[in-house]
Amino acid sequence: MDELLHLIQRSNFQTVKTLAKEAGLTEEEVASQLKVWKENGTILGQPYVVNKDKLAVKKVNALIEVKIKPEAGGGYDRLANRIARFDQVISCSLFSGDYDLLLEVELDDNLGIATFVYDTLSKIGGVISTRTHFPLKTYKLNGICLTDDEDTERLPVTP
């Protein structure tokens, strides 16, 4: 079943029939396992990968590093869950290192992101600092290459 889970993580929408063939399982085995995983929360959804460069209406994404002060009795969880609930936040993860949370946010433009950071994040009690990064170009997303360039030749390495 590890192979099936790997296939699900690495691929866009696939039918039960396709998953069964690639995993070397029967369709019934795949359907049954998918049902179990959905019921126990192992699988939470089935995302499509959208190439945002092809969209007519562009949105702006940013990664925001957030340093927070852990709360007594709640640690990082209460504040992280509060931040994760904002509609603008696509993902929110606790990280080790120089910052505590890494957020991915999506808004209409850079001003929207700046306003979200300035008017929302920075005013939450427990938020110590933020640092915002804007992606310049995305080459691979959720295991799928977004470029048409099929030149896979490795670059030469010099000692």
C-alpha cells in the first residue's frame, strides 16, 4: 500500500483503474484502501495542479516566514491554528530554524499581500516578526513540472 500512497502523492487526478494498474493491485483493493484512507483522514482531498501562468486572472502568491512567541499551555498550536484560518493563507506549517511558521498566501496583488502582513499578521498578539518572499517563477509544483522544456541533460560538474 506504500506504493499506492506514493502514486497518489506524486500524481494529479487518476482513476481507480489507473492507480490499480500502476500499483499492481486490483481495482477493488485500491477502492477499498482509498475509502479507508478517506475515513481515517490519511487522504484529505485530491488537489489539481494549476499552472497559474495560463490563467487570465492572475493572483500573487508569497511565502511568509513568521516568528511567534509560544503561548503558555498552548505552545505554537493555538496561534498557528488562528493564523491558518485566514482565507488568504493557503498553507501554514511549523518549521525548525530561524522562524517558526511558514505561510503560503495568495491575494490579488503585492499591495494585498503587504496589507495582509501589515494590517493582519503584525497585529496578532504573539507575532514577533515576519519576512515575505515572492516567487519569481515556478518550475515544479506538487511533483509536476510546469515547463515544456524537456532538456533533462545534467549540467557538467567541475571539481
